[in-house]
Amino acid sequence: MSKKKKILLLSDDLRMASGIATMSKALVMGTVHKYDWFQVGAAINHPEKGKILDVSADVGFYLGLVMVTKV
């Protein structure tokens, strides 16, 4: 079980290209080794409306971290 603190981020979806989304992504990617992030994000006419994505493994790979996920 992870001992990292959990943080709720309310912002534009960090996968989008707005200024807020870009800053959100930078914040999350820069601190993901210290915190577990949960984002409630949105975008007008989002291309993936209604989907829930867990990007933990991808972020861990991107940062070179070893992450264990429960299935």
C-alpha cells in the first residue's frame, strides 16, 4: 500500500492543450514521485467523453519509476 499523500486536482484535463492543462501536467509530472494524484478534469467537446483513464503505469514508465498496480 502506498504511503504517499493523495491530492485531488480540479482543472482542465491535463491531456489537453490549454494553458491550465499544460501547467497541471507539469505540476503532476514533477511531483508524481511524492504524491498520488487524482484529477477531475474537463474540456469542452472532449474527444474521450465518458471515459475513465488510469495513467499510473504510463507516468511511471515515463519517469522511470517502478510502479505496482492492483488489478
